[in-house]
Amino acid sequence: MTDLVVRAEGLRKRFGKTQALDGVDLAMRRGTVLGVLGPNGAGKTTAVRVLATLLRPDAGTAEVAGIDVLRQPQRVRRRIGLTGQYASVDEDLTGTQNLVLIGQLLDLTTKDAKRRAAELLDWFDLSEAAGRPAKTYSGGMRRRLDLAASLVGHPEVIFLDEPTTGLDPAKREDMWGVVRTQVTQGASVLLTTQYLDEADALADEIVVINQGRVIAHDTPDGLKRRVGGLTLRVRPTDPARVPDAMRVLDKVAAPGTAASADGSAGSRPGAVSVPVIGDIALDDAVPALRQAGIEVTELGLHLPSLDEVFHALTETKTMEEALS
Amino acid sequence: MTTLDIPVSAIGPDIDRPRGGALAALVRHSVALARRSLIKTVRTPEALIDVTLQPVIFLLLFTYLFGGAIAGGDRHAYLQFLLPGMLAQSLAMGGIALGQNLNADIQKGVFDRFRSLPVARSAPLVGAVAADVVRYLTVCVVMLAFGTVMGFRVETGFLPAVAAVALSIGFGLCFCWISVWVGMLVRTPGAVQGVMFLLVFPLSFGSNVFVATNTLPGWLQAFVHVNPITPLVGSIRGLLVGGPVAGHLVVTLAWMAGLLVVFVPLALRAYARRA
């Protein structure tokens, strides 16, 4: 238990008629990324605000870096970095001024604060814009500055509340790189997101929250396994061979299923997918394809996407509630 | 992108205790946050209109529009009477912007960042108020300078004039906590302005700023006598153009203390609740 850097039990918080948190338990191991996933209004932000000492829960306990969040918030604040849902940099201050201010509030000497600011600006490729007011920054630059601001104090635990909402794909991947680097340097990151691919790419473990409750906590692969079986996908080099490939793959299909040609559901046409029971299906599929003389450009086993998992999980819960 | 490898201990030898103790930390953090507010002021000079152009226009309007009628044609005499009072009015109005700015900061999430840092809860508010000194000093300098151009003359001396400016700034710093409190309570910056105008207009017009109190009906005189602006105007008038000071000054200082005792805790509590 000692290596848990975030531990929350039974967090409850009500805003008026909305039960934002309805008994949330969270656990994050040191040096890992915990992805908190959920639809809008699920309670992700509320949970982060409680852990980051900004909000007192109505009930429940929380520890961050081994310190009680409710009893010793100032000690927690020295060990965390927070980047909120909306970039909270000061638009009238320059990049440097923003970061130096944070450093001073963290009790760095002005000299150390300036050094740390320069170092972070350099690291986030903002050196050239360091002397400009943040209001002249692009959306991506602001996000980077905001993230830099949360790293000034070398936090043990970093809270990122939807850090890539509104960023274009290339900028999102830059952000992911930053998160991974922080983790290799010993930080632990709790990240909320609505993007399943983001959780898939970054998180060691994923907590799914819906309507103020945790409905799943597992590794990304574990979650995928929980919901559905494997899919074997094959893409013939010659698209005309798709029907032949379907006939071949029908033989390895899981009982009661059949191969189908892709083309709907967002996938590129020209491939054949078939549900299979285990990776043993590959052993049968490969020789069969060769025997039929079908050359392929793609052949692989896939777990269901997190999208499918997510929808399965949230829908089941809603169904249960509707029935009860 | 290079690797960052500064150890966590760079924060300080004991990361659980603020450098130099709690009070030193509050002062240091407030100064850092006041500096932030000042940078914002310098970057947006148009935000100073309410302490520069506005008082000048008011001074011109009231002196030349009403001065003739009120003071029997002696505009110079009216200016001598009016300027100390308008200084007080401008100070009361000058605090409104502070509540608006703080309200906007909260909405933007800037304060979330501050609240997630190990600083005293009061530091962001204390820092913002401290930075308002610059605005109040600006009001004083602009009005005295422009008034001088219009013909206003200090009739007492340099030191009393400095005392008048110091008292004005001090009063502004106490009065603005009302605006800070309102800024924590209402939802939008526009609402801060609306609420504060409702307060500041009756206070600044229902006073001895524009006309002698003995020309007013009895019920209004009663209001003027309990209005905190009245002793402030009396003090500034005495310090700038002569007349009794001590009595007004005592009442003014008592009001200033009272404003702090009531509105600082209210503002801090409202700030803590606003999450």
C-alpha cells in the first residue's frame, strides 16, 4: 500500500441537486499515469479539485503523496502541480513573468525562480516567446505554458484536467511526450480526459467514472478484455480478393460468428475482420491464406477499442439503473 | 527538448515550512502578487481611465456647469471647495475596478492556480489591494495637477498636502475591501460594477462633496452626517485649503478601521467559499 501516491476513499460531493461525486475511490501507484475517463459531467473535474485541495468533499478521505488532503492542504500543495481544464495562465504577463510568479509563490528565491522559468520555457520550446504577453500566444503555446506552470515546483504528483481538449492532433502528441517524460523522471500523473485514445496512449491504469461513481478500474488491456474478445483483421493486397479472404477466414471464426468486410464503422475499406477465440486462430489463418494464394498487407489481432469498452461500460450502467 | 534533472529538494531544505516564517511568507507572496497586478495595469493603460480621464472630466463639468450657479458666479471659490470633495469621490469610485478584476480572475481560473500553491489564503487578495495604491496615487496626482491648471491652489502647505494624499490613499485601500467582497459574491464583473455604483453614488453625492450641508433638507443632512465620505472630505478640505482637521480626521480614521474590521474578514470568507 505504501507505493500509492494518490488514495481516495468514498469521496462524495453535492452541488445543489447534482451529486457530482457519489462515493468515489481512487488509487494511483507512484510513478504511473492514472487516466480518469468519463463523459462530460461525470465528476472527473470535481474529483481532481478535491485532490488538488481546491474543494472540500462532503464526505470521504483523500491522501496525496501520503498526506491527508483535508487536514494538511498546505503540505499537499507543495507536492502537486495542477493544470486545469481551461488554460489558467495570466494573459497580460509574459511567459517568463507567469512562471517566475509561480516560482516565487513556491518560495523559490527570485534568482532560482528565474532560472527555473528559463529552463522550462526552453524545454517547452517557448524561449522565443518568453518575453511576450501570453495573450499573443496560440492555443497550443498557452497550453504548454500552463503545463510548464504546473511543473515549476518539481511536483511529485501532477494533476492534468483535460490537458489536450481543443488541441490539434500534433500538439496533443507533443503533450503526451511531455507527460511521458515527467513519468520517467519520477513524477506520477493523474490525468482526466474524454479522449479514449489519450487514455490508451498514456495511462498505466484507467478509472472510468460515470455519474459520480467509479464503474471500472483496470489496465487499458484489461478493460478491453473485459468487454469483448479478439478480432483478427486481414487486408488482402488485391482488394478483389476480399470475398475469397472472407471465405477462408470464416473457417477460423469464433462459433456463431462470421468474417465481415470492413468499410463501415470508421475503418478503411478493403480489409476483412473476424471475431476469434484466441491467438491460436493465427496459426490456422496464416497457412489457409497462403494455400488460397491471398497476399496480405496487414494481418493482426486486435483487442476492442477503448471506445467500444467505454460505451459498453457506460451503457450497461445506465441500463442497470433504468431497470432498477 | 532537454532533460530536467534538478532534484526535488531545489524547493528548499524543508519543503513543509515557508521560508522565513508565515508572516514573512505572506508579505513576500503578497508583494509578488501585487507585482502581477501592476504589470497588468501597465499593460492595459485604458484600465486607468477611471482614475485619470474620468475625474478630470467630472472636475471640468462640475466646475464650469454648476460652479457659476452654486457659488454665485465665483468659479474659483467653487473649485477650491469642490476639488477636495471630488478627490474623495474619485477614490471611492476607483476601488470598483478592483472587485471587477478579481471577479474576472476567478472566472478565468487564474485563482485556482494560486489556490493550489502553498500560499496564505489571503495573499492573492492582499496583493491585489496593495497594487491598487498606484491607482489611488494616480487619482491624487492627476486631480491636483489638473486642478492646478484650472486654478486650484493649495492654501496650507506642502506637508498638509502630502498628508491629504496619504489619507486619501489610505482611505481608498480600506474602502476597496467592500468592492473585493462584492467581487467574491456576485457572478460577473458587470454585476460588481452595478452593485458598487448603487453604493458609491448615494455615498458620494449624498455628502458634502458638491454643496454645503446646511443647504440640504433635514433628512438628507442626517444622512450626510453619518456618511463616511463626509468626514473624509472634511479632512482633505482642511488639509488642502484650510479649516478644522482634527475632528474630521478622528472620525475618518475610525471609519477606515471599521471598514477593515468588517470587510476584510467578509471578503476572505467569501473568497474561501468561492470554489
